[in-house]
Amino acid sequence: NTGSERPHAVLLASPLTGHLIPLAELARRLVEHHSFAVTLVTFSNLSLPAHVLSSCLLPPSVATAVLPSVDMGDIPAADIFQVFLELIRRSAPNLRALVRGISATAGPLAALVVDFFFPEALLVAAELGVPGYVFVPTNLTMLALERRFMELHHVHGLPPGEYRDFPEVVELAEGVSMRREDFPVPYRDPNRLAFPQLLEDTRRYLRADGFLVNTFDKMEPALVEAFRLAAEQRAFPPVFTPGPLVRRSKPEPDVGDQDCLEWLDRQPTGSVVYVSFGSGGSLSLEQTTELVAGLEDSGQRFLWVVRVPDLTAESETATGGNDDDPLAWLPEGFLERTAGRGLAVTAWAPQVRVLPHPATAAFLSHCGWNSTLESVQSGVPMVALPLGAEQRMNAVILEREVGVALRPPAREDGVVVRDEIAAAVKELLMDGEKGRFVRRRAGDMQQEAARASLPEGSSRRALEEVATKWKLACGMEK
Ligand code: UDP
């Protein structure tokens, strides 16, 4: 039912797997819980692999539209933020036409929601006179950090692109601070090309009518309160927390998924550590070697989604495998020695089925925010091995604020060595004192997440509030 009696929301996705997955889930909820019609808009540029789209499980009631490809040949691909800014600038006329078309044919346009990498698209919402919202696929801590940097820059009265007195530690809310070494990658070094661009993006956020952030109140309580106050004082747009936006697993797993699940079925309850680093994350060759040794030394069962190592940090003479077969990079004999207790899969595991499986006891993770929320929702404690993006910051939240993860210390060069990995895995699986605490916290947070998602829960109410505003704005509700 996408007829004109339903208010229509247009959701603009970013072409990143970890951003699209929770946005698709938001779309589903708007349709199924709040009687919206939704169009999810993606880009032809940088399109996603088919298994990602299929794993999002879009309900038939969510329509999709694809923005035509635009020429990006002149933009260096390495500067991802520049790519995104130019992509949205060049696509703006197409987006405008698409949204106009929707409002002409598919009923009253209620809102335009844009991924947080595309605040420039809020201009289109303003032009069309509809509420413009920003979707943050990661957490409130990230939004707080962005906001803090914007303020600091403003206080120092610096021209765009310049930054001095870069703080070692920033305070984000009462009792919540973050050290520079744990900042998201582009913020660690203010001299990076992307930094001024990011500040500009944050300034564009101020045009938003509101934010939808993939978190829930009990996950980041101090920040929820800080943003509530900021909205009350009209210092920042209102922030809503409808998470965890975790996709449901498909009724029937794909053929390739069966191997993983059948293997898990054969393992004892609470005996397996699931090892995965997200949709794109790969380890350096050295970190791979340490992980292999750590898993072997731990003596525990594991299910590992293995990727071809990231060789950018290695000498050009690194040998041992090829681009097509991630397993060829693993040390000689490892798979044979661990054959009875370990399973290595390549490419893609059905993570939303693996985590709640009774055999799964812990998740050794890069702390991508979707992985994090999926783990919390399943009550699975984590071993944090953050790689890039905002993952170190997420690891801090998980270890220090929420208490659902152990974070084995890294060496100066960032590598976590085998002993630390083995110790953390054993601590969680063999009932050490710290491990017991973290497991208990994981159980508590699972309950909190479930509570937030009940009809009267905070997350459900947050989306209800937004939905009501949107319906009012397009005259569908008085
Ligand atoms: N994922 C999966 N199978 C895999 C790897 C990843 O299903 O083998 C899913 C995972 O469940 C999560 C998403 O891909 O929903 C990864 O998002 P996350 O934010 O954790 O990390 P990112 O990919 O953005 O680094």
C-alpha cells in the first residue's frame, strides 16, 4: 500500500554498506510501524554488491530509486570525503527532480532524510519546504565529537581549514571524554585534507530539522541528556534515538550461509568466538599472523570471516597468497591444526544469525557500529580490535562506558599481539573475573535494548514522535 493516503518519506542512503543496512531498517519501521510510504534512494556511482542489498531484507512496501550516474572522473578517489561532497553536489539536480516526481505522483511528501555524509542535500529539503533530517548510522558520541570540534573551531575564530591548539582530550558530556588517539581517523590529524571539509559538513548539520541516530538511550545516556539540553536551548537541532536499527535475518538463509550455521549447530552451547571485521575491514599481514597465533593459543573454538590482508602497510615483497583466496594468506598448517575447532569462511557470514546462535559466546570485532549493536542485541560480549573509521572511539564506549567489551592493549604501532588476543578470548570464554563482569553487562544491555524496542520503549517512542511531526508537517495529522 503506497497509495496517496500514506505520507511519503524519502531516505537518501550513502553508498557504504554499514550506512545502508540500518537506513533500510529505518525504512521498514516507518512503513510497518508508522504507516508511511518510503522511497530509499541510492546512487549509481559506487554501487553496492548484491549480497549487501539482499541482506538488507527490504520489505516490498519500501520502494527504491537510483540516482543517475554522474561523472566523477576528475575527483581523486583516495579522498573519500571529497568524493562524497562532489557526488552529492553533482547529483543534487537529479535528487531534486526525483523528489519532485515522488511528491507529484505518490502522495504528500512528509520528509527528506539524508545520510550524515550528505548534509549538503538538506538544501533540497529546504527548497521543497519539507522537514530535512540527518540519519547518523553510528552513535551519538560521534555526533557530539563533530559538534565539539565545530564549537572549538568557532571559539578560536579560525578561518575554515585552519586549526590550532588541537586538544589531546575533549569532554563530550558530563563524565564522557575522548582522547585524541581514539578520535575517528580523519580527526586525529587536523592537517589532513579532509578535516576542513568535515567541519563544513558539521556546520551544514545546523540546517537540519532533526537527527535520527542509530543508538538507544541506555547505550549513551549522558549524551542523550546533553543533546536534549542543547535542543531545549536551541543550540542544536533535536536528536532522536530509535536504535538499535538492526535488520532482521531472512526467513530462509542463503545457500552459502548454511555451512556456517550447520557448523555452529554442531558446537557446544556458549563455546565459539565469532571473529569478523565488518563489510570491508581487513587486517595487516602482521595483525593477521598475530590473530592466527592468538586464536591457536587460546585453545577455543572460533568462526572467522577471513579477508585478504591489507597490504598497504607491508613491504612490497609480501608474498604468500593471492587476491582471490583469503585463506591462502594464513600461515601454513593453521587450518589443519585447528580443523576440529575452527571454521574459516571467506567473504560473508550471516552475522545476524551467527550472533544469537546458542553456540556463540563472544565476538572478536572491529567494533563497527552495526556489529556492535547486533552483538548487544544478542547479549554477546565482545573483544575489541578496532581498525579504522570511528572504531577506536566505539571501542572506548564499549569498554569504558557500557562495559560489554574487553579491549586488549595494542603495541605502539597499533598491532595487538598474540598473547593479548589469547588472554582476552580466554577471559571471556573461560570465565575469568573480568570476563564474568563483561558477560553480565552484555546480558543487561541485551535486556535494555529489548526494552527500548517495546511499543512503550524509548526507541519506539522516539520514532513515533518524529513520525507524528512529519505527518503534521504535510497536513496528514492535526
Ligand atoms: N556483515 C555480515 N556478514 C559479514 C560481514 C558483515 O552480515 O561477513 C554485516 C554485519 O552484520 C553488519 C555490517 O555488515 O550489519 C557491517 O557493519 P559495521 O558497521 O559493523 O561495519 P562496517 O562494515 O561499516 O565497517
